[in-house]
Amino acid sequence: MKEVLFNTHDLALIFTIFICLSFSVFLVTLKKGNKLSNYLLACFLLTQAAIPTDNLINFGEAFRAFALSLSPNLFYTFGLAFWLEVPLLLLYIKSLVNKNYQLKKHDSLLFIPFIFYAAYFTVDWLMIENSIKLNVLKNDTIETTAFIDRAIYFFRECFRFSISVLCFLELQKYQKNIKNEFAELESVDLTWLKFLVIGFLVVHLNSIFVSLGIIMSYEIGILVDHELLGLTANYAILLLITSLIYFSAGHSRIFQGIDDELTAEQHKAPDSFEPEKIQKIETYLLQNKPYLNHLLTLDNLASQLSMGSRNLSSIINRHFGKNFFEFINYYRVEESKRLLLLEENKTVTMLDIMDKAGFNSKATFNTFFKKLVGVTPTQFRKEYWESQNKNSS
């Protein structure tokens, strides 16, 4: 049997469908991790399976004939997923970066365009007679598409791009506020998720160009190679989906989320706190040195102090004038200064000093030390012992 069933472009779409369906089933049956995040990611992956299915049915020669033999309703129906894809991605990201995240009523606003288009699609396509649908499909080409459908297509791509921007801004907000709850940022790796969000952002921007290219080619008469742009997007999506599955499976556990209500504490007017609470915090840090734990978080420290996380965050932000990241690393710098002045540490490496003081990142250690002391750790030790040697001689 030498007949070619699928071309390379079809295979890229088929691989995307298979990967998305397989991993979505895995996520739904997975009993570990954040269930809401797993379900949202599974739903997002189902849309990513539906979109290439729509492309195969409408543009794949082998699939188009097969779909026609089954039902004309298969055409365009899977395209409803275009309106669901990015809202689900945004909610997935929110569930990752916000602690104890629950879906809210206003989240439903993201699905208003889907509802309106679904109603329009039902009346304009699903409710008409099959004989009319078959006649339309026989003569259906990009060239003969009605202008209103091209306009809807352009609006849809602008909508997807705008929600992608919100996904990026959500990550930026997380990165900005994470210092309120974590004293060591090296353990919270945002690179993979940023890569994916920016990747989808570029793909959706490309889709706007595709929709404009179609309008320019068939409404204005300026030919644009929109097919090449569309094919490029298909391969990019396959790469992004594969990356999403690989990295979310291996790295999503590091996302512990931030508490939105904690970040609001920074914007309130300073209050006076009970002196015994402030004294308790200072005494505990000096005596027990919890900051020596590389992975110390706000929740960890609050538990040790038998205080609420929000209460502790309020005191740190509004009494000490620092976020949690700055507050803990201040004590680590003080500890490293103490270690550098000890006789037995004259020849100890800076990596060892850093580790003993609770730092887990050389960059954070050097940056904070120079910011607070004015010189690097190496200079600090060198200048101190040079002065000691001069005094002794």
C-alpha cells in the first residue's frame, strides 16, 4: 500500500491532537496537585485538540471528504474552541500563581464572546437544512467567504491576542509580588511559563496578520501569503504544546502561589502594631535564626511564630518598611558579615559563607550585600583583615 494518506502539515496537526487528548485524560485522572489547575489545563488542551481538528476537517483533503460523509455539522463546529482557548489559559495561569484560587463570577465575562458567537453560529449554520449546508460546502473556498465571516475572524484573533496580553501581565504581577512571600526566588522558576505565554502571544499576533492577509488578498486585492503564516502557526503550536506538557509536568509543583490579599497590605496607610508582636519577631529571628533555612517562606515563618501570615506580612511591610524578600535577606547579610569577621573563616570560600548565612543564590548574596554594606563580600573581608593586620603591627 503506497498511497499517501496525510501530508507533513496534516501530521503536525494529528500529533498535536494526540498529545493534547492524551495529556488531558492524564490530568483529569491525576489525583495529585491542584485539581482546579489540572482541570483548567485539561480543558485548555482539549481546545488545542479541537482547533487542529477544525483545520483538518476544513482544509485537509482526506479529512474533508470523510467529514462530509458523516455530517456537515462537523464543519466549523470545532472552531468554537478558538473562543475558549485563551480564556482557559488565563484562568489556568491565575490558578497557578494565586494561592487558594477559586473561580469567580467575573471570570465568566471572559466567555461572553464565545456565547455570542455560539448563538450566531447555531442560527447561521447548525439550524439550516443539511442540503443547504452540503451545497455551501461544495462551493466553500477562502475566496468565496462572506465579508462578515472575515470580520468575525479578525475580531476573534484580536480577542485572543488581547487575552494573551492579560496572561503575560498576570505573570508580571506574580513576579512583582512574589517577594512578599518568598525569601529565595531561585526556587521559583518562571522562565518556562513566560516562554510559553510569550510563544502563544506571538502565535496569536501572527493570527491577526493571517486574518488581515485574507482581507487584503480577497477584499482589497493586495496578495499576501496567509497560507504560509497559517502553516507556521500550526508548527509553533505543536512546539508550544509539547513544551507546556513537559514543563508543567516537571515544574508546576514549584508554584506555591501568592496571596492577593497580602499584596494589598503594602498600599494601606501605616498602622501601629502591638510592641510585643514586633519584639517577638525580632527576638525570634535573632535567637533562632530561621533565615538560615534556604527555602524559608512567609507561611513557614508565620507558623514558627504562631502568627497569621497576613498579620506577619502587615508588620513586615508596614512597620519594617520591607517586603518579605528584603526583610529576610537583611538578616542573612548581617549573618554573613558576622561570619566574615571570624578568624576561622579567613580562608573559607564565599560560597560556603553564602550557604552558611542562608543564601541559595550567589547573585542575590552579592547584590544584597553590596546594597546594604556598600562593598562586595570579598572587599568587606579583605578590608577588615587588612585593617586588623595594620593595628596589630
